[in-house]
Amino acid sequence: MLAALIKGLALGLLLSVSVGPIIFSIIKQSINKGHKAGYIFVAGISASDITMVLICNSFATLFATLLKHEKIIAIGGSIFLIILGVYSLFFKKPTSVGDDHLKPTSFKNHQLLGIFFSGYLMNILNPGALLFWFAWSAAILADAAETAHPIQYRILVFGTCLAVVLLTDIAKVLLAGKIRSKLTPKNMHRIDQLLGMVLIGFGIALIYGVLEFGNKLH
């Protein structure tokens, strides 16, 4: 099972360092609302990863059907990212980070749920994350079928991968906390703009890639 552990570690690191909007969103959430909000946001992302892994591994028929509609999923998710990006770039009001922001922030239960589901939805509607899990789940399922213990193999690969991603996301929250006190309102506005441009660029690139790739197939 050493091969499964190594593969899970490699996949986790690959997903963690992939360039996409999630890393910026984690840092921005942590800067604006503190560590607690950052951890809740990360928990939502982790829950969405687990959901996608369970779907891909438990519902083979649904998995195959989704793969047939890969273009629709990617375009729909890309449009969602572009809308978020336009809001962040042009309509989001600048926020300031003062000494009071360094104090622990208290949240009501419904606010925590809102933060959790914002992370969940942003990740599960991210075409990059969807296609990542779909593609690698197919590969892992094929590898597992050739082993003596396919179920254990899949659990170890995906469990290791999810653990690595969760730990690196927590590290991003901690990093955001260290730089939070150094950010001025002007820099905060620039982060909003950067996040918006990343979301828009990522969404447009994915739409272009899906359409271009689809056209070549035909």
C-alpha cells in the first residue's frame, strides 16, 4: 500500500499548489474575518472535496453521466466564477484592517453556516476542482481494480490526498493571519481587485480551454 500512500500524497500536493481562485479566497476570508472564519471556510472547502470524492467513488453511473456533460459543467461553473470576479473587481467596497480586526471575532451560528457554505459552493462549483476529481477518480478506480485490495487502496489514496489538501489550506489561513496586521485599506482593495481578476481570468481560461478542446475532438 506504499504506492497508494505516495500517490495520495502527490495528488494532495498537486491540488494544493494548483493556481486557482480558492487559495486567494482562503487568504481573503481569513484577512477580512479572522482565523475562525478562515477555518470554517476551509472546512466548507474540505467538505465539498469529500462530497466530490464520494460521488465519484460511490455512484459509478452518475460519475459516467457527469463525464458526458463535462462541457456543460465546466461552462456553468466558469460563468459562476466570472460573476464573482466581476463583483469583487468592480462592486466590492474597500475594507480596512485596523487594530480591532486583530481581535477575535465572534460569529452567530447562521453566520458560521454562511461562511461554511460559501466555501463549499465556491469549491464544488469550481470547474477546475470538479474536473480534477473526475479525471483522477477514474484513474484511481482503474489502478485499484488491479490491486488485491481495491477498496483499501482507494481509501488510502483519497484519504491521504484529502488530508494533505486540508493541512495546506489550514497553513494558508495561518499565513494570512501573519500578514493581516500589515495590510492597509489600499492594499485590501488591491487584494479584492486581484481576487476579482483571478476569478475572471480563471473562468475565461476554463471556458476557452473546454470549447477549444471540445472543438478539436470533433
